Amino acid sequence: MVARINTVAFQGIEVLDVDVQVQTTSGLPAFSIVGLADKAVAESRERVRGALHAMGLALPSKRITVNLAPADLIKEGSHFDLPIALGLLAAMGVLPVDEIGGYTALGELALDGGLTNVAGVLPAAIHASAGGRGLICPAAQGPEAAWAGEVEILAPLTLLALINHFKGTQVLSPPETRLTDTAPVYPDMVDIKGQETAKRAVEIAAAGGHNLLMVGPPGAGKSMLAARLPGLLPPLDAAEVLETSMIRSIAGELQNGVLSAARPFRDPHHSASMPSLVGGGHRARPGEASLAHLGVLFLDELPEFQRGALEALRQPLESGRVSIARANAHVTYPARFQLIAAMNPCRCGYLDNPAEACSRAPKCAQDYQSKISGPLFDRIDLHVDVPAVNPADLNLPPPAEASADIAARVLNARTIQKRRFAKMGVPIRTNAEADGKLLDDIATPDEGGRKLLVEASEKMGLSARGYHRVLKVARTLADLDAAEDTLINRIHIAEALSYRRIRPGRGAMMVGGKRAATGA
């Protein structure tokens, strides 16, 4: 007799069906799992044995073979425990074979028979719903699975509770969706005195989804500004909540099955490796770039990150996705994030202060800033200098404008963008995503703006990418002014150009908020 139940395997956020086949035959007692199972799956034998023993059941004195089909697909993770146990119980006659065949099951078994959380429940539930099957998962992740919509979900605390449900002696209540009802609390812009130019750049970045680089000495407020950016961003809509939550579910970061409408904000330490930033490792897990999808990736002390890790961000900054190619896996994760970076002008940080600058200034600044490659600089829309705060500014009263005031303007600008792109029938959300002919259609400079842009591009040596990014920023500036037509005037072009930076090594570097000649 062969008992069968469905489960899943993951390749990126793609969900693949796995047919769990359990057969008991006469012969010497043995328990074998075949089908390219990794170490965690092979150890399922002991967890299943322990869970059955906790319920007073023993494995039959027969040869037990578990086949995970298709056999050429690598099976990874502890979520195979539950389907293997259910298939074995069906083969033993404890559960009806026909009933469990209509479900997709995933969950890790504890030795006392309890069900432990596993990664990937939300995408598995959506996949099961599309295939017309129900889902069996741990109780704590029932609310997560319930977001899949019209799908029957069984979320027991223990394996025994699930058996009793199928036998009719206990009824499992369907879980309900849960969205966090506590709004995240972010620091407020009123805490920052001075730095009006940097505040303006942060507002523009939030309004258009643009990448931003802040350069300034230690203590100037770069990290403070970055920490306040999430409070300016509008919450995710329902579709975006599911989109980001699927990635977090694959990474095992959804706590208690509760989803949140807050935009992701990830701030890895500068010692982060390339796989931790873009994804990878033995199981090709999502990295910080994907976990920041539709949100913010903040990289403080940008030149201190590994050169290879930073260069690996170049592709997702353009395409909005990460493709991880390994010998045993080729997966793709979405990574439409907003890069916010901060750095000192030189290693010591005090380039513009002769009393504190190192003896190698200004050559040290050129070497330090050149650790960031030209192609990466070119992908950053806004470059803003954050000079040291004047002590007199610290004694001024708090600014009148709070984060809520700026967030209202950001929301209005994003609403204009959303309405514009919906009318054009294109599946993008912000100006930063526009490209090609679409950008030409939404960002047409007037005669004065066109002349200024052409002249400035020649003098600054802007690449084609830099030219188009100036147009994107100018379009966002027009949206902040509630200009819904496609024409961009000279004022918006001029302000957008002011945020472009001459790449290090081309005769300029940053010194205390100013561009200074290096003689290169």
C-alpha cells in the first residue's frame, strides 16, 4: 500500500509541488527517505519516530520507504516532517488516505508531537489555493496562511489534535487573518535642527522612491535623517503587503503569522557579506536587498562595505530583482528597494577641519571616496552634502515642520504618480522605476529646461543613465509641486541637477559640503 500527500519545495519565491509517497512492505525493519533529501529532511525520521512515540504509537515492524517526488529536485528544510508523518499514519491505517490527499501539508515536528513554525507558509498557502487544495500548517502560522483567501486551512497545535480532527472527535477552528494594529513609531523630523538641504533631499527621495547618498563628517546627522525616512513613506497597500510578506515568509521572519503594512527598513552592518546583502548561501535564501523590497535599504559607512558586496547591488538597483546562480540552484527574488547610503568624506571624517584632519588630506579623501565605483555612484539619483551642524543652530527652537507635514506632501506626490501610471496602464509605482519611452512621455522639459539640461550634462560629463535620472528627479519635484502635466520647467531641472555629483577621480571631491578641486 502507498499513501500519498502533497507538500512543497521552494526555489526563490517560486513554489513547487512535492508528492510524498509512503510505502510499508514486509522485510527487515527500516526507515528510508529517498528523493534528494538534505540533512534536515533525513533527520525527519527521528522527529517522526519521537512524535509518534509521544502519542503512544510505534512504527510498524516493516520496511518503510518514503519517496519525495520528483526525485531530481533537491528537498531542503524541516517542513517535510509533517507530510511524512501524515503519510506514515495513513499507511498504518490511522488516517484515511483519501482525505489527506486533498491537502498540502508543511510543518516541523517536536519530539512531544507539537508542530513548530517553518518558513514559507504564506506562499505555500497561495499555491495550495491555486491548486484547489487545503493547507495543513502549525497553529501559530494559521493567521499567515489565512491571507491566501478561499482555502481550507487546518492549523493544529499538535499532531494528535490533527488526528482527532480527521477522526471527528475534535474540530479545528479556521484561523483568521491578523494585521498588526499598532502603527510603528518613527523618530520625528522636528528633532533635526539645521540641515535644510538634506531634509529636502530626504523628502524628494521619499516622494519618488529615489536612491540617496549623504556625505558629511561624523555627527552631522546622516543616520538621524535616514532613521526618519520610513516615517515619511506611505503604508503598503493590500497587494504590496502580500508581496513583501511572501519574501519575509520564505526567510522565516514573519512573527506569529502577523502581517504589517509598514514599509521594510533594513540597515545591515558594514561587515555584511555579499550573500547576506543580495541573497545566496547554501539554500539561496533572500538577502537584505530582497527583504527591503518596496522599502528602504540603508547602508551606513558605505565605503566600509566589501567592494564585491556593493558591486552586487548594481543589478538589482536597475532591474528590481536579484538573480542568484549557484551550482545547485538558480533562483530569482524581487528586490525593488530604495537605497539610502551615508559616508564620511574621508577615513578620519574631518576633511574640512584642519585642526582634526589627518596628515594625508586631501589625498586621503580622494582615495576613500574612490572605494565606491563610478557605476554605483551613477545609479544614485540624489547626492547631498551634510556639513557639520553649527553650535548656534543647536540652540534654535525646534523646526515648525514635523514628519507628518512632510509625509502628507509625499503621499500627495505618490498619489499623483500612482494615478498617472495607472492611466497609462504600466505596472510601476514610482518615478524612480520609469525608464525608456515611458520616461519621455512623463518628463518632457520645457525649452529652458532642455537647454539647461543639455549644457549641464556636457559640463558635468553625465552618462545617459545620469541624464535620465535627472529627469526622474525633476519629475518628482514637479509632482511635489502638484504639477500633474508632463511638462517639466527649468526650475525643476535646475534643482535636480544640483543633486548630481561629479564622480571622484574626475577632478572633484566632497569637502565639508562643497566640491573642491583635487588637481586630478
